[in-house]
Amino acid sequence: MKAVDLLRTLRHNISDRMAHATLPMQFMGYLVIGGVCALINLLLFSIFFRLTVAWAAAAAAFVAAAAINYWLCVSFLFRRTSLSRWRDLAAYAALVAAVASIDAFSTTSFIAAGARPAVAKVSATIVAFVFNFLGRRFLIFNELRRRERDRSLESV
């Protein structure tokens, strides 16, 4: 049982530090999480591409990797900002849908331009990465919005 407690303490310490870290430091943390999820995305795309059309494989792989990305971000990098978990998840789902569309469009565009499917997916992942980080940092896990809301609740 000590190992589980040690892992929880480590996760809590990392989460506390990263939630208050500077933007460049949070970006580095997101780069690690994003890198892990990009590999998962590519692996799933490679599997799904053999079973279905490129746009469906790209979208399904992206959504699955995004779910893992959300869990890792909430566990280690960002704090939830709203009082409602459902509101957080709805906002996150909207961002995932938007970026999944960008990812699928980019993947199919790169394939249509002559890129091999794996190269197309990696290229699309790079395009989607920037949109993902900015959306998560400034829309989904916006620490500034949370602080402002907390101040307004304190003054009531």
C-alpha cells in the first residue's frame, strides 16, 4: 500500500507545481503529455486505417488519444476551472471536436497531396498540437478565469 500512497503524493506534488507554473513550463509539461498522446494517436490511427477510411480512422484515433490527454492534463498539469465537471467536459468535448476536425482534414489533405498515411498523421498531429495546447490552456483550464471567479464569489 505504501507504493500507491507514494504515487498519489508524487502526482499531487507534480500537479500543484505545474498548475502554478509559468506558461513556458506548462507548455513543456504539455509537450511531454502531448508526445505520449501523439504516439497513442499514431498507433491507433495505424490500426484503424486498416479497418476504415482515412478520415474516420484519423478522427477515432484523435478522440481516443484526446480522452487520455484530458486525464493526464487534469492529473498532472492543469486544474479544472469551473465548478461543474459537466461544464468542463462539455467545453472539452467541443474543443476535441473542433481539433479532431482539423486533424482529420489535415490528415486527409496530406494523404491527397501524396504523403504516406503515417507521415500524414504525424504532420496533422503537429498542426493539431498547437490548437490543442492553446485551447486547453486558455479556454478549458484557464487559471486566470478561476481566480477571477473565486474573487467575485468572495466579495458576495
